[in-house]
Amino acid sequence: MNVDLYQLDDIDEEDDEQLVELPPISTTTIALLEKQEISLTQPGSILQDFQSFLDYIGSLGIAVSSKQKVLTRKSLAQFNL
């Protein structure tokens, strides 16, 4: 299995697709990752949390701030109830 990983590195607004190649993953690490069982709650709750967030947003979307285009404090407070 050949795995290529890239990370964003010092991206500016003019060149938002600049990528830096990371070192290859060892075969031992790949084998470990392939054996890892993944569910909504294991190895952590991130998938369940993300699904809850998608359910909260729904098919209509959610309002974001006009300047930075991030979720508003009001919407985050409602989501965290």
C-alpha cells in the first residue's frame, strides 16, 4: 500500500493550494491502522459528534458571521444545549 500524505504549509490567500509532502508512513503503522476498529464511539466520539453537528445544521444550513464566515456564538450556544 502506497500512502501519500500532504499538509498545508503557510498558505496565503494568493496560493491556497500549496502542499508539502510528508514522510512516508511505515508498514507497521499502516498495519496498525488497518486493524483499528472504527465506530461512532470508538476510538473516540468524533464521528458521533460530527454527525450531531450535521444533524443540527440540517439540510437548510445555519447562519454564519458576515465578516469571518464562522458560526455565531448564538448558534454554538444552541448547539451545546
